[in-house]
Amino acid sequence: MLFTPTAYTLKQGEVHLSLYSLFFPFITVGVTNDITMSFGTSLIPDTDARAVFMLPKFRILRQREFSLSCGMFYLYSFTNSDDNAGILFSNISHSWRKGIFNIGIGKGFNKDGFTDNLWVLIGGGITVERHFKLISDNIIISSAGGITSTGIRYFNKKISVELGFIFVFTDEVSLIPLIPWGSFTYKTHI
């Protein structure tokens, strides 16, 4: 999807080199057909805030167009250990010839243990032309607000490019202004 994982894993040896919003490079590797590992970092200029991101994902079940997986998104801050946090999640994805639907649930954690917030993800995409897909991610965070996004993806066998907007809403603010989003991914094998 635009910025959240689906339940699908990469094939063993498949590698995706990605750059999200110019400042967040990622590498994703298919360790086995059922295990995918992602690593990334922040490269925001003129700031001391540096972080590393890790996202292991394990496929539990795959039947044709249906996949069930679980994983963890973890952020490690080099500048402030109080910022270290993550989300344990499980999600289900169903794809068909022209589209994909993704739904998931997650629980946040930090150095003090699990947080009170539950994360719910609902996303999808629909192919509108041979190499173009409209995509959306929507995250609801209990008693905190959420994130919604919309965008378009160009894709072929070797690359994908995404352009879109992210909207953040909280309990106090109905909608924080648009945040532009872009990404580039190159696909290869090792």
C-alpha cells in the first residue's frame, strides 16, 4: 500500500530498494518465501534526530489470492531512547485481478510495555490502467485519532513510483493539513 505493509511476503532472494519521501531509505529482503525483513533509516537534513526502522514479517497462511501474516514495526532512536517504540501487528490481504484489500490490527509498545492504543488498518488499491493503481491506507488509533492517505502508483516488473497525500487527524484536531508523500522502489534479486 502507500506506507503500510500488506500480508504478502517477498519471494526468497527478492530485494526491494526503496526511498520514501526523500529522507527514508529502506531495503526489504525475502529471507524465505514466508519471511520478509525490512530495514530503514531517517536522513532528515539539519537535525540530530536519527532513527533506524526494522520490520520483520512472517507469513502464516497463503491460499491463492489470500494471505495472513504477522510482524512488528520497530523504531530505534539514536538520540532519545524514550522514543524507541513499535507496533506488533497481524493483517490479512486479499487480491484479485484488478485490486487488493488489506485489513489489520496492531498493538503499540514502548520501553514501558504495551500502550493503551489499538491500531486498526484498512487499505486497498484498484488498477485503473495496465501500470497504474489508485491506493489508500487508513489507520485508526483508538483514543488518539488516525492517519488516512490516498495516492497513485505506477508499477512495472522492476520499479514502482508512488505519489500521494497523507492526512493526520487527532481527537483535538479534525484534520492536520496535507502531507505530500512520494516513494520510489527498485526490485531485484540476490
